[in-house]
Amino acid sequence: MCKAFPNPGRLFYLSAGDCCPYIAIYNADTLFYPSQDAIGFANRVRQLICDQAGIKPVPWDGMLKYYRPSPRMCEKRRAEIAASFEALLTEGDGKKKN
């Protein structure tokens, strides 16, 4: 028995309460190419994992788990994305495509 968990049933309840099913996929060892930097290697491994899992690779910023973006920051990002879509729609002759 542990002092932190004097009741073994409680320990089981805590460990089994937030179960999440998952699929484990084995990927072969990936070599670091001499002409490749760390970011290129990480992006290549991410692409391999996404291809194996059948998901889309997206940019990830681990800092989002430490803070909640402000509404102003979110609105600025939405405006940037809207501007990029606007640029795609108006490419060429400068007129909006319908």
C-alpha cells in the first residue's frame, strides 16, 4: 500500500477513469540525413507519421497548451487567412473570380 493511495480501488478508478482508445502503429527507424537540419528531419518524420495514420500534417506550436490566445490574436490570424484566400481569388487579372 502506498501512503498517497491507501485504497487500491481508488488508484484503479483514477487510472481507468480517463481511458482513451488508440491505434499503435510501428514506424521503421528514420535516419537523420547529413545534409538535413533538425527542423527538416522533424518535418520529414511528421510527414511519415501523418501518411501512415492518414491525417493531414499541420503546423503545431506546443506553446498553445500553456496559454489561451487572446481574441485580438485570433482575429488577427483570421484576417491573415482571409487575406490569403482573397489573394488566391484575385490572382491573375486582379478581379474576383466567381
